[in-house]
Amino acid sequence: MDWTAGYASDVEYTTGFYAEQAPGYLNLVCALNGYEPPTLSGPFTYFELGFGRGLTANVLAAANPHGTFYAADFNPSHVAGARALAASAQLSNLTLLENSFEELAQGKADGLPQFDYITLHGIYTWVTAENRQHIVDFIGRYLKPGGAVYVSYNALPGWAGASPLQRLLVEYGDAFPNRSNVEMDGASRFVERLVEAKAGYVEAYPSIKPRLESLKSGDRNYLVHEYMHKHWQPLYHADVARDLARAKMEYAGSAMLPMAYPGLYLTPERQAVVATFPDSAMQETLKDYVLNNSFRKDVFVRGLRKMSPNRHTEVLSQIGVALAVPRSACTVEMKTAIGTLRGNAELYGAI
Ligand SMILES: C[S@@+](CC[C@H](N)C(=O)[O-])C[C@H]1O[C@@H](n2cnc3c(N)ncnc32)[C@H](O)[C@@H]1O
């Protein structure tokens, strides 16, 4: 029986840690955007959908001993590897389940509690529409009121030019079936021939050049999972927001933190264009048109509550920050979409 639903599962995904999925990080997104975050001061519950190699789930469980973590993936080799990692780290607050999104949405994983956080990274673009529906149903069924969801996805219109490239890679794999990484090798070499033949598509979309380069040299397993799924679908933010609205979710902000400050990346003229639409889902989508975004990291909350100015100050003042690099490696230069900004060295030094 095929359990993959068109998802290339014959090679393992690469191992990565994604800080944006951390509960504290998600609270920071809510706080920066002026929304009440879930409470983190006491015990909390957390679920990761599609954990891949499981490094993020393992690190988050180790770093948050007062949290109870669950994560699920339908690929048994991913589950076995992630469980071995959890056992070697002697984690008692992480349960790794072998379940599909469909099974989870139908309540087939016994004994799950309600969750404060549900996260999924690198999933939503790469699965079928039915599976996106199962994910929304799972959130509707298991997220607590006030709980937060993190979802990343390939976005339109930034992917518009490169979509035909993805289609071609999948078609090549179908025409010359093999293990996905071997299909990827053959498909990449074929695309090089298309470039050498000066195909009109390649000439018309110079913006796809970095993708063509990464096909030559990128990690094969990563490329398989990025490109070789039959149901791959880049999405407009408005459609994702409307999907999630069915689970009573509202958009809180982007896990790309500077996005909380439109003045950093939108000129006044662009801000006025974005403000033309009354609806926040379309305003966000318009930002993607203005910036030609191809990837989004969205945070949604079930029951979004705007904080009063006093409460906002109080919540921000409770957030601690720590350097994640040696102090000597720190600069006060910030690269933003509207240019490089220089922070006040005295102020940032003190922080
Ligand atoms: C691109 S990987 C991302 C993994 C991880 N979130 C990360 O970013 O490292 C997608 C993962 O979702 C899992 N997956 C895909 N479809 C699924 C489904 N229908 N049910 C459960 N897991 C699924 C795959 O096995 C894979 O581990």
C-alpha cells in the first residue's frame, strides 16, 4: 500500500534546527506585533507536524523541560532516527508518533491533550490539498483558544517564475523513474541542457538563475524534498489565511521578525498601496506582491487579542534576549529590504 500520498519518501530529509518553531520565539512574534502571546510561565503543551529528522523537536524539548512535547511524521525511518536521538538525550517530555496528518486529524493518535502551540515547517507547500485540509482539521480539533500556530510555505507571486522549473523536474522523474536522488541528478543535468540550448523560458526568467545554480551543487536529499513532490503548490498568503480561518485562526505576524515594522521594508508609497485593501489577508498578500516574496513564515493565533499599550510594554519588558554569537562577531548593521540600516552602537551595546 502506498502511504506517501505522492510525497517523495524514499530518501531521508536533511537535518536542521529551526529556531522560529521555539515557543519563546512564537511569543516574541505575537508580542512584537502587539498581540497577547500564549502563556509560557507554567507548563505548556506543544505539537510539531511532520518533524523530519526530529532535531527541532528534540532541541525544543530539551530546552523547555516544563513543556510537554509531541511530534508526528509518517516516515518510519524519520521516526526511528528521531526516537534514537531522544533516547540518547534521555528526554522524558517528548513523544514521537508515527502517524499521518489524516490519522491525526481523525483523532487516531490516542490520548493527545489540547495544545498551546502547533508548528509545521517545510510541509504546507509540499503536500496534497487533502493533506492541507487534514492539517487545518487537526488544528481545529487540538489547538487551545489563545494557542499559536507556525506554518511556513513557498509563496506566490515570488515562485511564479520558477514553478515551471519544478514541474519539469517532477516530469523528468516520472519519465525516468529511479530513487528520488538519482531522478534529481538526471533532472538537474537535463535542466543544464535546457540552459545550454538557450530555452526561451530560461531566457525570459533570469530570476531563476540562483535556483539553476543550486540544482548543480545543492544537497541532493534537500533538493528532492524541495522540488520532487508531485503535489507541490506555492500558495498566496490570502489562501492560507482563509484555509486557517476555518479553524478560527487569525494572522498574528511573521516569524521574520523585522516584518513587524513595515517602515523598515516598505516606502510610504508602498505602504499606501498595501493599505488599499481593507482585509488583513489581502494586505499581507500585497506585501508579497510588493516584495516579490517566495517564502513565508506565518504565525496565527486562535482568538487573537490586541494588547493595550500598557500591557504591550509590560509583555515586551518581560522578554529576555541573549547573544547567540560571540560579542566580537556582533555588528549593528541590519540588512533590510529597503537597504542596510546602522543601529545606534551605544544603545545596542548596552542591550
Ligand atoms: C520537508 S520535510 C520537513 C521536516 C521538518 N519539519 C524540517 O523542516 O526539518 C517534510 C516532512 O513531512 C513528512 N510528511 C509529509 N507528508 C506527511 C503526511 N501526510 N503525514 C505525516 N507526515 C508527512 C515527511 O515525512 C517529512 O519528514
